[in-house]
Amino acid sequence: MQFTDFVALAARLFEAAGVGVMVVWSVAAVGLVAVRYRGTRRRDGIRVLRHHLGSAILLGLELLVAADIIRTVAESPTLQQVLILGLIVLIRTFLSFTLEVEIEGRWPWQQGRQDGECPDADEAQGGGREPPPP
């Protein structure tokens, strides 16, 4: 196996991992919310589901960007390939940024919840939340 074949395989694996993360994590999130949030807690469940779906998409996008970078670097990159990669990275970065704002409910430079903290039932019901700064 030549180096270019190995790198092409690595790029495919990263792509598969990105798609797999989005699909598996999304299905797991729907199942979790369907079981835990029923009846009157349905609105809380929707918020938690959006958080989990956004996180799945963010992680999947990161893996897909890595696959694009690996693929472009592995081949002898032309100016056109580099420009296409730059455009893809720019679009995916914008999507990641807007998803992060949607999930966290704040701009990344604002203080708030710790990274990776998932809203739970108490928080979804308003317990333990501090009011946002003025």
C-alpha cells in the first residue's frame, strides 16, 4: 500500500466517522428524549433534543473538515483544490459557529455554561439557572 492510498483510506474513514457520529448520536438522542421527556415535560425534551442534535452535527462537521483537509494535503494540491477546500472549511466553520450559538444560547466569548455541559431535567425546568447578565 502506497502512502497516497493510506491517506485516501484515512480520509474515507474520517468521512465515515463523521457521518456515523451524526446518524448514531442523533438516533440515540431521539431515543433518549422520547423515553425521558413525556407529557408535560415535552417542551423541555425538545430543548434537550436540539442540544444533542446540534452537538452531533458539530462533531460530525469537525470530522468531515478533517477528511477534506487530509484529502487535499494527500494529493498534489492545485490552486483550485485549495480554494475549494478553503470554501468548504469556511462554510462548515460558519455552520459550526451558528450551531454553537444555537446550542449554547450565547456568543462564544460570553461567559455561561461550561463547555460540554448538557442541560438536564432540573435545568430544563428552570431549576439551578442563574439569570443572564444585563
